[in-house]
Amino acid sequence: MRVAALTLLTAILAMTSCKKSTPVVVDTTEAAVNSLGYELLAAGRVDQAIAVFRANAAAYPRSANAYDSLGDAYKTKADRGAAIQSYEKALALDPSQRSASDALRALRGR
């Protein structure tokens, strides 16, 4: 699944390079890609944010934070099932992930 993340980031790089004459450096760390996802989410571009968070989770499959963020995007989209699945994955990777635990409790009405 790492290929999906790299494909998305390659597309972003290509688009950015076409608009500028100077070289562009793209930070593909988990934190940077996660930040991009939240920027898209804040701008109301929920489907694009989900795509970025999915790519981040694919690139960093052992990251509870990546799945927690994906859950946040699905929750924003009101896709309860996908949100729960993402938060459960986050907790499976890191049982101390409080934000995922709190979100699951809220989604389940507990």
C-alpha cells in the first residue's frame, strides 16, 4: 500500500512543480502528510482529506495516529462505520490512544 501514498505525493509534487519555476521539496513524513490532511479537512475538502489520510495510513501502517486522523475525517463525513473501523485500528495499534477511545465512545453513544 506504500505505492498508493507515493503515487498521491508524486501527483502533488508534479502539480506544484508545474506552477513554479523553482524546485519543490515535499515533506512526506507522517506528521507532514497528516498536517496536510487536517488543512484539507479545515477547508471543507473532506473527500480529499480522506484520500490523504488513507495514503498516510497506507504509508505508515503501524501508526495509531494515522488511523485516528482517518477516523476524524470519516467522522466529519458522517461515515460512522468507517470512522469506528479507523478508531478501532488506532486502538489496536496503541491502546493508550485517548482521542480514538473518546471518539469511539461518542460514536457508540457511551
